[in-house]
Amino acid sequence: MEPNDAIDVCHLADPSATDALGRRLASQLIAAGAGDGALLLLRGELGTGKTSLVQGLAAALGIAEPISSPTFALAQHYDTDAGPDAGASALVHLDLYRLEQGAAADELFAQEEEEARRIGAVMAVEWPERLSFRPEGAWEVDLSHTEDGEGRLARITPPSASGAPR
């Protein structure tokens, strides 16, 4: 994604603002997924708030379980505590940081995406640049540090803006 393709650019002053962005994105992801789940790709250097954003997303999905970065587990699955009529969704959270070979990242992604679609879950992927391809139909959030280092910037692009239908 090129920076000019973003449809929304947000300044995130602190982790609570990043959490709030995740909460805001949840309803859009659920609506976009229409029962088939949705895909969210999170890019950014270490410490830019990818996991904080997923924590907000999970809270809005009705997941009460604590969310941590799956860097060592690679993938975490979370079920919603809200009822099926609440419009909430399960969450599959991937972190591809440790997978330097594209084939390994691709294989894990394919397995988890199949499961996420089967259960209608939102799938959030940290470090999608480890993949050897660009997944179609994904929402994309690029997080970066502000120039003064005091906050973060988030560039959000829905699937339609990147031209890739889900």
C-alpha cells in the first residue's frame, strides 16, 4: 500500500488511542466480513502498537480473554463471550515476525485463514510483509512512529481502496 492510498490517517497519542482505533475498526470488519470473517493486515516497526490495536479489536468483538502478542506461539484463537445475536465474532491473531522464510509464513497463513473463514472469525495478521504474496480483500493498517516519537500514525485502507475484493 502506498501512503496516498489510505482513506483514513489517524494520529494516536497513546496506547489507549490505539486501542480505541481497534474498537472502531471492529464494527467495520464485522460488517465487511458478512459472516465469512474479515482479514486485517497490521504493518509497523516494533513498538508501533499492533498488539494494542488488536486488544481494542478483541474487546469490541466481545472477547474478555487477555490479548497478548503471539510472537512465540505464532497464532492465537479467541472466542467471543458475547452471544451469537450480539454480532460479535471470534478472532484469529497471527504474528509472522519469527517466520523469515516466505514459504513457512505462507503455509501458516493459509492454514489459519481457512480456519478463520470456516468459523467466520476476524483474522488479524502482524508482520504480513513476511508473506510471499499480498492477500486479497484485506483491510490494511500501517502504523508508524510520529517524527517527535511521542505518538503513532495509523494509515487505514479498506479492501475496496486497494482494489482487491474479498
